[in-house]
Amino acid sequence: MPFSDYKTALVTGASTGIGAVVVERLAKQGLEVHAVARNADRLDDLARRTGCVPHAVDITDTAALTAELRDLKVDILVNNAGVSRTGNILTADEFAVDEQVAVNIQAVLHLVRLVMPGMVERDLGHIVNVSSIAGVYNFGGNTIYHATKSAVHTLSRQLRVDGYGRRIRVTEICPGRVETEIFGRLLGDMEEAQRQFYDGFESLKPEDIADAIEFAISSPRHVNIGHVEILPTFQVPGGLNFERRAD
């Protein structure tokens, strides 16, 4: 569907990384872009550079989010915000569970609940959910993250069912490792995260994900790009482990 068919976009996790690049791309397409994140200073800088409309709000605060988006007609929703914590279910604490559920899936559900009825009424809309290969492949660690991203994976398919008969498109972008701040926030040390996860690796860049989102949105109106899996060439998901036990 040509970008000219759309007027407004809403992007979460917009202050940095993938979200910021997506805001820039959509603004260049002539859309009125509403950028949502907690960091007001970064949002203000993004607004100066792109002309986007900043919304400094915590997406886990449903009441505040609802008030912020009241009366806003959203044609394109990009659910990009996400958090992760180290450890599997054996080591996870209460905060790790609650935070990831709140940001990675609860907020996504509320955002769709708030904007999709208007899309259905106008017979026009595109929802882009940024999930992760962790939602479709199992590998060690980050169990709660896997569970929440798997929920986003299933939700993305279900939304196509919910919007049946209307011109509502849903795209799940499923990236491998992308060079953003997520690992720095995870470790609490950006420099160490750079050394451990990015130096010497050919990781994806936020621009690569923005390219895929642009492609999906700009596809002809009769085309729905449902699931896009994007990995670095040298990153391979999956694997098989078999522990030998004699007892």
C-alpha cells in the first residue's frame, strides 16, 4: 500500500536504536509520526531532527498511555519497545518477570486495543510488531524474554484473524542480533556490551530493520508481508543438545 494512503504513524521505543531510525524513515515519507518513549530529552532531540510529535510516557502506565493517545487516529502502529533480563526461569526474580511481561506483551496488547478499532472503522491500517528470533527458536537463557516474544509472535497472527475482511495489514519483524543499546542496558555497561556482543561480529544495524519495515508498509495494498525473519549472515538460530545421563 503506498505511503500516500497513510497519514499518521505511532512508534514505541522511539528514543534510540530501531525506533529512532523508523521514526526518521516514516517522517521522510511525509507521515505525521508520533514517537513514544520514556526519555524526554532524547525524544525532544529526535523531534528537532525529524519533526515528529514526542510523547514522553511509560508504555506500562496504561492510564497515562490511554490519555496520551486519546483522539489520535493512527494509521501505522510500530510496536518496537522491548526489554530483556539475563537468566532463565530458575534464576529469574519477580521484577524480571513483571517488567518484561509489562513492556514486551502487556503494553503491546493495550496499544493494539487502543488503535486497532479505529483502523477497522476506517478500513485502513498497518500494525508492525518487532519481536525476536527468541520468539520462534529455543536457546539457553532469557526465558521470560522468549516467552513474551513468543506471545507477540502469536498475537501478530491472531490480529490478522481479528481484522478479517478489513484492509488491516499486520507484519511481524523477527530480528536476530541488532546493534542497539539493549545489551548495554542488560549488563548496565555499554562499553562492556560493545566488547562482548558487537566487537568482531557482523551484527544487524537498526537501519536494516527499518529497511524491512519500509518494504512491508510500501508493498501493494493487496499484499500483506506477515513474517520477516532477519539475521546476520553469520548468526544461525537453533541447534540440538542431548545430555547423556546414566542415572
